[in-house]
Amino acid sequence: MNEFNHELTRRLDAIREQGLLRELRRVDSPQSPRFEVGGRELLNFSSNDYLGLANEPALKEAAIQAVERYGAGAGASRLVCGSLAPHQELDEALATFKGTEATLTFSTGYAAAVGTICALLGKEDIIITDKLIHACFVDAARLCGATVRVFAHNDLGDLEEKLREAEREVRSPKSEGRSGKRRTLVVTESVFSMDGDHAPLREIVALKEKYGAWLMVDEAHATGLYGANRRGLAEELGVSERIEVQMGTLGKALGAAGGYICGSRSLVDYLINRARTFIFSTAPVPASAAAATAGVRFVQSSAGEERRQKLWQNVSRLSTRGGHNVSPIRPIPPIAPPTTRSAIIPIMIGGESNAVAAAAALREQGIFIPAIRYPTVARGQARLRLTLSAVHTEADLAQLLTALKSLDFSL
Ligand SMILES: *Cc1c(COP(=O)(O)O)cnc(C)c1O
């Protein structure tokens, strides 16, 4: 045992030396712009709760009601006996919201990605991913055993090259896929989690169709924020119906927890039969599903539209007041057009230890923005990932700008 702990301590020391040590910070209040961390009130600019729904009365009430009516736990996986009314209602509410034939919810977005990709692809298939894709797809790609090809971030020329290569390989008679045909799946996020930039979805859709590939789009940071019905960036760009697999999470703008896959009835029926993270995992607690359903309904309502407008107002305010260079690497225009604006604003730092020091300096000024480092982003690309919420006030933004300015963050 001593030897075991000694080894792990040594590994932790190595992580610390690289400025990469991660630690938990206890939060003693609900998720909201001002929250309590380690006995101090800090202004939170790091949450993915973009619409301020995590602490919204309608969601809390729905969770409480679900506990009263259905108890604390689900008792088993959904296929055994845990598919309670709140889970079924959530699936239905999401399909209606997203305008797809069907939806299947998972306990997390991570589980949705891993379960779906491993159900769709085997070792004879090919998966083509954007370089900056979320870790859940990196893991899913490894686990499914398919050949992995990575295209340079948002680089359509490189994607086309990878598709061309894949088409050649898929045609080769070497082996056959599970249905007698080898398949290629392209995976991208619509709004990238650590950079806030957008994928050129229209062009990606055109390319995957040209080469007969399938497409999976993760709208984790877009659901609730883009499109006439706030379904996501695919809706805003008019390509939803041409995407085979639409994925998202219920834990970000939707204010609760869980992951979803939207698409055809046959996709969902197939996942119920083949997605191992769905089949072999206990159903989420009923409170979680009920809160998520309330989140979906909130986003669909006029209050949801108001929140979204508030969020974009805050984004514009910050970029106009701050001038053009919020981030030295990715300039953001003062008022971004609807398809490029983003609630995620990275402040690039570079060195891991410098980023940690910058985050600590901001905390001293009452601002909470943790440093994002390897392996979440590439080495040497550490950053402060600043996120805005619809419920930040003008005073909150003013305090942020003062703090950033005093630390010389090119604002
Ligand atoms: C957060 C996130 C996920 C995972 O979703 P969870 O519900 O938190 O497990 C997947 N993809 C992206 C892009 C994310 O940012």
C-alpha cells in the first residue's frame, strides 16, 4: 500500500511541476453570478449555465415535485424497470423542442457520445473529427476501435482531404462493416467549448453528403442559444434535417443534467438496443429528468427568448466596452453578427503556470475564472475561459472589466 501511495504522490508531483495540478473548490451556494467559494463571495464568469436556469424556480419546483411523486432514485436502468414517467416526458419534450422524430436521453452528455459512437461504429469503420473536439469524442473514438482521422480545426480543405482518403479506404475490399458496408462518421461541435468559435456547418454538411459520410454534431454550447426556436446552431444555419445525429447536453444552458441524442425514430430505437452507456447504467434520478424537462420548456417559452436576448446583450456590452481585442488570439468584433457571437470568450495566456497565476490574481479581485489547461486544451495554450450568462448584471460586467484592466488583459 505504501508503495502504491508513494507512486501516486510521485505522479502528482510531476503534474504539479508542470503547472497542471487540478483541485476541487467547494461552492456553498447555488450556481449563480455571485456565489460563495471557500467562504468568500465571488463573481462567477466560468459557468456553462448561460441562461441562468440552474437556480431557476421553475426547474427547482419541477425537481421537488418529481421527488414527491416518484421518489429519490430510479431503481434500475431504463430497460429494466427505471423508465419512469419523467424520463419518457423528457425524451418527448426534447423531440418536440428539437423538431426531430425522436430523442433518447442519457445520464450525461459524455455517456451519450460514448454510447452512440460505439453503437454506430466498429473497427472496420472510420471516424473523422475536428482537432478541437471534446474529450468525450476522443475517448469514444478510441473505444469503438474505428480508424481515427483528425482534421485541422474548422479547416474544410483538410476535412475534404480526410473524406477523400476515407472514401478510398471504405471502397477497398479488404474488409466489410457490420452491415456489409464500411462507414465514415464526421464529428464536430457546433460551438466549440474552449474557444467559442463556430463550425461552418453548412459547408460540413455539403461535404459529408458529397462523400456519402454520416455527420454527428454536438450542440453542447449552442442548445438554447441559437436558431429561431433556440434549438441550436444547426437550426440557425438551416441544416438540422441533414444531420444524422444531433447531440447535446442538459447540463449547460438547459440548467439541469443529462445528455441527449436527437434524430430519426430508427436511430433512437437502435441506440436503445445498442448503446451500452444507456443499457448498462441506472436511469438518472427522476428529479434530474423533471428539472431538465422544465429547462426545455423554459427555453421554448417567451421567457427563454428574453433570456437569450439578455445574454447577447451582455456579450455585446462586454465586447463593445472592451474594444476589439478581448482575446489577443481571436479578435471579436464589437457587435458580432448572430451566427458568430458566443458566450464563451477565451482570454489566451499561453503558459500553464501563468494562467494559474492570472486566475489567482482575478480571485483576489473577487472574480472567479479558473485557468483552463492541458489536457483540456493543447499545451502552451492555457487560457482563462470567460463565459457570460443572461443573468449577469451591468454592475457585474463593470466589475469584471475593471479587474481585467487592472491586470492588463488587453481590454
Ligand atoms: C460538457 C460537454 C460535453 C459533456 O456533457 P456532460 O453532460 O457534461 O457530460 C460534451 N461535449 C461538449 C462539447 C461539452 O462541452
